[in-house]
Amino acid sequence: MKPIRLLLTFLLALSTAGCGTFVAHSIARAPNRYPTWLAPRPPVTLAFNAKLLTNFPAQFVEVGPPPARLCYRLIDPADYQMKVTVTNWMARRQKDYYFTFKATVPAPTNIWTAAPRGTVLLLHGYGLAQFSMMPWALRLAQDGWRCVLADLRGHGDSTGKMIYFGLVETNDLSQLLDKLTGNGQLIQPVDVVGESYGAALALRWKGVEPRVQAVVAIAPYASLSNSVINISSEYAGWFPEFIIRSGLKKLPELLQVSANELDMTTVLRRKPVVALFITGSEDKIAPTNDVEELEALASPGSKIMVVPGATHEGLTYYFPELLPVVLPWLDGRK
């Protein structure tokens, strides 16, 4: 698994230090347009056979504007018998994780196969792709949900030259729901589980899409600029911060919005929603205080869960801690 790859922006910006417009374009550039060999060493490794995805045929939907094609897969309820083991250790003063996932695929049917509980869309983090949420898809499908894995615009096998930090992506996701509905594949209720960038999209989407019911937001950022600075500090502390800030200053102009429209605090002040917020006590990208601020802005009925010892990169896969909270949350909002 590759971590959030905004570091690529910083490496490319070296040739044009001081050029805020260049850095802004680099931040908004689709992550799948960067060469993968530039990605930093991942602090999280997901150990499962990449061929696992091929058991679930890739499907596509045209979205826009701007035009793009999203790749998605359906994982239907079955007895996948998924098991998770984890090893963690300290390396270079950083906590590293090795998550091993084992599942039976193709899987025998279970009581939910013929009548799923509903549909759950799983939204990955920045620079990742649908494979990073595959463990959640198998586990939730095992519990009765039809799961939809999607490569977000500019990620994985989806197209799109730029990303828009939710300003366009929420419309993409609604068009994906339309496609599922037209194909007879959408089963109500519709819930969303997102991590990091995907968590921020889930919160935005809930505010504009009435078909979305329950939302689980794992490590969402409160301020986009702060999260980018935090990523730089964590992965490239040697890089001059003023160059990053010059790009962040130009980013709203590039996306044709005011700066605060990129922050989730603004989104939730304007349109509070009910959500389950999950944060790790050792998260340095979206610190617990930031997630607590978002939960305070959310609608009554929202909840927050703090996972002791979890980092931003590892939090999503703390299944023993998360499942007892996430499963009832999804089921309870039917």
C-alpha cells in the first residue's frame, strides 16, 4: 500500500521553487499521473494477493463535467471468512504496520446473499485506489452489505487530469449512484465509509446527496492546508514550508473557489450532517483535535471514536477496535 502521495508535489516543485502556481497545479494534479517510483516508503503494508480484485469484474461509468471515467467493482454478500492479523514496529522513529488479510474467494453464500442489507460505498484516501478498501468491502459484505469499491477521479484506473478535493467528486459519486440505479444494482439504504481524503468526500457528499444515509468518516481532515503541511512535515521535513504555502495560496484560484471552501470546517458549518467520526490518538496528519472539531460542528446524533495508538496510515485497518462500532452504526441508520 502506498501512503498519501502529496510528497510528489514537493519533489517536483524543487525545479521551480517560489512558483506558487506550479505548486498549486502539482497539488491538484491527478495522483495516478505521477510516476509510482517517486512515492515514499509506505509505513503500512497490506498483505493480500493483488489478484483478489480480479474476482470482481471492473465496471465503468462516465462522469462529469469535467469528463472522467470511474472504475468500480461490486462485492456482494457472501461468507468470505475474512481474518486480519497485524504486526507493528518502530522504524526511523515511525510506527510501521504489516496487515495480513485472508479470505475465501469465491465464497459460499450466506443468509444475506439473496437479500442484502443495503449498499455501502467505500472511498479510499489520496493517492490510493480501491484495493486499499478491499478488506472493508469483504468484511462488510460478509455482514450482509453489497459493497461498491470505486477509484476516485484521478486515482487508480479512473481517469481525470485533476482532482478537486470534493468540489467535483461529490457529483461524480452521485452519477455513480445513478448508474447503479439504472443497472438495478442499488439497494437501499446507501451508506458510505471513507478514509482520510475519502472521509472528507463522504462528509461533503452526505450534505448534498439525499440518498446517502449513514456516514463513517475515518481520519478526515479539518483544514486542507493544515493537512498538506502536516504531510510535508511527516514525509519531507527537509522541504521548505514556504514553497508549499505558496502553492496552497494559489490553489483556490486554480479551483475557482474561496480558500475556506476547501476546508471541512466550512462544509460542516454550512451543512452539518450526522456521522461517525473515527480518529487515531497518534495521527499526525489529521490530529484528534481536528477531528473533534469536525464532530462538534456535525449534527446532533453524531459520535466520535478515538483509537489509542493508531496513526493516520494504520487507523483504517484496526478491525478489532472498529468493527464493534462501525457495524451497528451502519445497521442502525437504516
